[in-house]
Amino acid sequence: MYSNNSNNQGFIEETEKSKNVRRAIKEKMKRERENPSNPKRTRPNNRSESSDTSKPRRKLLELETDTSILQRRQKQIDYGKNTVGYHNYTQQVPIDERTKDHPKTPDKFTKYSRRSWDALIKIWRKKLHEYDTTGTNKSELDSDEDNCQ
């Protein structure tokens, strides 16, 4: 029984020590909150105060593995590539001369939500419509209008 009493006494002393340590930490944190100009601040409260604003975090690139989704996406890409605008675009703009403003076929293997994928396809197809009529067709139309006058 004597050993139990000494164990209890040791436990009580440890508990008192940990309470004192916790109390000291809380008081220190309270002082730091009251004095925000303190240069020894432990860590920032939000992202705007953090010093790691130089590089934004990027999401890891995920790949689409569902075969039905890949087939559906390929079908949409095939529809876009089977247009007059796409044919004219490939003829007029060589690959090495293409910029970020030119239409770029969306990557079907990148994981997108259905809505995001549909938006990418829509933008791509609209950009392809700029090439629906060739420069020679426009000049032919202009010369026809001149002949009518």
C-alpha cells in the first residue's frame, strides 16, 4: 500500500507540473495576442501573413482512367477534328508557329469534371470556327461583289 501512495503522490506532482506548464504557455500566448507588434511571434494566424506567398501550391495532375469517359471525350475530339475549320487551321498554321491564342485540342487524359470538359470543348470548337472560311473564299466573295456593282 505504501508504494501505491508514493505512486499517487508522483502522479499528482506530474499533474501539477503539467498544469503549470500549460498555464505558462497560455499566459505567453495571451501576452503575444495583446502585443501584436512583438517580433517574436510564434506563427502567422492566416495565409496573408505567411511568408510563403512566393509560390502558389499546384494541384497534382490526375489522369482519367475510366474507359467510357475517355471514349466519350475522343468522340467529341473527333467531331471537332472532322470540320472544315480544323482542316483549314491545320493548313494555315504550321505546328511550330502556333501560339497560346490558337485553338488547342484539349487533353482527354487529364481528369476534369464533366462541366469543365464540356467548357473546354466548347471553347476549342468556337476557336476553330474562326477558320471555317479560308482567306481565298473571302477574296472570291469580295471580287463577286465588285462584279455585281
